Amino acid sequence: MATRGSGRGMRLDERAVRVPEAARTRVAALVSSWEFKRRAGFGTPDAPPRAGEEGILTKRLFGIRFSEPVQVTWADDHGFGYRAMPGHPLIGEESFVLGEDGVFRARSTSRPASLRWWLVYPGLRLVQWSTHRRYVRIVMDEAATG
């Protein structure tokens, strides 16, 4: 899986944060569900993430609704990962996992899917950066609610 390493021509991004031991069960449950992406502002499938299933993520930016077709590549009690499908602005994968070491990691490997998206790549990078920061905030907020 590319999010466990950097794919050819892909840009690797990772944000990580240590989760307090008392909150790990709650955080693991959150990051292994689509609720995690919903809290980050995405429309998501209704069913839980399951390996092999396809779905559409939606996001509204600057008043424009974007659709992001994805396929779940793996899912377990500690998180899940998916890859971008044709029609997504990016080619690549993204994963969210709470490791046995108690560290939450949001990781993506990606590059623009077409010339059109290469032309706005600086903006895409800014959105990715902001979204990855939001993932860490969501995890820390969940850890603090216990």
C-alpha cells in the first residue's frame, strides 16, 4: 500500500500525534469509521469502511462542491485507508491509523490527477495541509472528551 511508503512521483504527507492511553479506545473507534471524515467536513458513505468497497466523499470549498470517488483498501479496528478512483482530483492514497504505540497518523501519498489539477496544485496542497491539521485536532478533541 502506498501510504506505507512513498509511491513513484507521489508527494508524501504525514501528521502524527500521541494519544493518551486513557483515550486510545475512543480514538481508535473514531478513526476506524467515516465519522472521522465527517467531522473534518466531508460527506461520506453511510456504511462503515470495508476493504474493497467504493464510495464518494464530498467536500464544499469556496462554494464549489467537489466529489471524490474512493475505494477502501483496508479497514480494521485501528483505522482505514483508501485510494483515489478516477474522477478524484488526486491520484494516491490516504490512511488514518492509531498504532499500537499510541500514535495517531494521518498519511497520504498523492499527486494531481490531470493537467487541470496540476494548474491549481498549490491550492490543492494548501487544502491538504489544512485538512491534515484538522485531522490531528479532531483526534485531540476526541481524546480530551473522556
